[in-house]
Amino acid sequence: MPIVLFFVLLVLIFVAVLVVTRPTREEAALGKRLAGFDREFTGEQRADSDILKREVYSSHPVLNAILQRMKGASDINTFIKQADLRWTVGQMLVASLLLLIVGALAGRFLLHSMVMAVLFGALAAATPLCALYLKRKARLRRFSALLPDAIDLLGRALRAGHAVTAAIEMVGREIADPVGSEFRRVFEEQNFGLPLREALLNLAKRVPVEDLQFLVTAMLVQKETGGNLAEVLDKAGMVIRERSRLLGQLRIYTAQGRMTGWVLGLLPFIVFTGMNLISPSYTHTMLDDPTGRMWVWIGLGLMAIGVWLIRRIVDIKV
């Protein structure tokens, strides 16, 4: 029975993906027109003329073609790059799908409840996305911590007589990752012919850190209007350091509130799982009775609202 349920869910999910990602009539017509233009070239000419770098969302051709049509695949791919992971979008979705099935089967056959099957499946499926979010958040936080040192090095290099591109190369060589790797990429893009303005804008898109947006804006404004860039960098570095110090103090002051949110959010699930493992029949009345299931969903909704309110309270903008 579990094996049959597994394959049924697998087939239904893939059918749903194919239906959702099916091209519209306009997209199909456009594809035919582009295919007509493409047939004018020989196979050798197409191989030589296609020099654009294409995003690959999966190593499997069929899955990659499906993901290319999905609108959210590019957003997940952007998150993976910002987290500096070697994953692909296909690996993320396949892992989520497998964890969804395993969690649903565990909730159904261990706790004997469809409600727990849905809940466990959703939580298990969200595990890869949560891991990606935490990895991305840690990398961006480290970038923000190292950015003031990079700004100081830029200012010192400019005072020593180096050009802006040479100063950027120096930052990429001397500052630790992830700041060093991102500035090395800026230097390489500019070195291969991309204008410095475009390279800096690409940096701002790759790394969504507010302090970096401020730095890039200051450098571009100075490039357009003129002035002493080293002095601009000194002031930008001072502002970013003070802002980072204030954010650190706010994190200390709001640590208790964040810990309260984690405890209030996770404790009911831990207690419920432990009680079911000790006495499996203890919660059957609540899960089998329609009124009990209704109150379970109401409780989950109230918990979600409480966690959201706690996050709004402790998330202080600077």
C-alpha cells in the first residue's frame, strides 16, 4: 500500500507540473516562428553561433526543459547563487518532492492521521528551502560584516594612486570571501570589456545587501558628477560601520523576543510528537473527530499569526 501511494502521488505531481508549465497559445506560436528562423542555419553554424551562457536548472534534459518554463525556477536559482551552493533547481525540487512523500507517509502510518500526513509532508518538503534560506542569510550577513574593511581598502588604494579597477582587484585579492570573490568577479567582468557601471550594477543585483547598494550608488554618482572618491568611500564606510554597530545592538536587545518566537512555534509540535510516540492513542479523539480537526487547524492558524506578530515586533528597520 505505501508503495502504491508513493507512485500515485509521484505521477499526480508530475502531471500537475506539466499542466501548469504548458505553454500558452502565444508562446507556442512564438516558438514556431523562432524554430523557423533557427532552421535556416546548419547544425555546425548553430553550434558556432550560440555563444550565450544559458542557465541550466537540471542535469536531466527533460526536467531542465520543464523548469525553464516555470516562472519561480529563476528565483530559486538566484537564491542558490546568493547562497553560493553547488545545488541545482532540479535537485532542490526533487529533494522536496521525496521529503514530501516520506513525511506524508510517516504522518499517515505512524500517527494514523491525514492531518498529520499533510502537516508532516509540508514541513518535510520545506526543509531544503529552509536550509537554502539559512545558508543565504548567513552568507549575506558575513558579506555585510566584511564590507567596511573592503571599503577602507578601496579608499587606501585610491589614495596611493591606484585606479578604481586596480583598487577593486586589490579588494578581490586581499579580502576574504564572500566579499573577495564578488569583487574579483567585478574586476573580471570589467577586464573582459563590460563597462564599470554595468559590472557594479551586476554586483548590486547578485548581492542584495543594503550597505552594498549604498556603496554602489555612491560610486556611480561620484563617477557621473566627479569629486574625491576616496573621501566619498571614507564617509560611506563610516556610515556603514555605524549602521552595522546599531544593528548588532538591536539583535542583542531583540534576542529574547526571537528566542520566544522559536520556542512558542516549535514546542507544541515537539510535545505532540513525543506524546504520540509514548501513547499513540492519546490524540486519536482530537484527530479523528471533525470538531477536533477543526480546532487543530484553528490552533495552527493562531500559532502562525502569533509567530508573524513576534517577527514584526523584533524586526526593527534601520
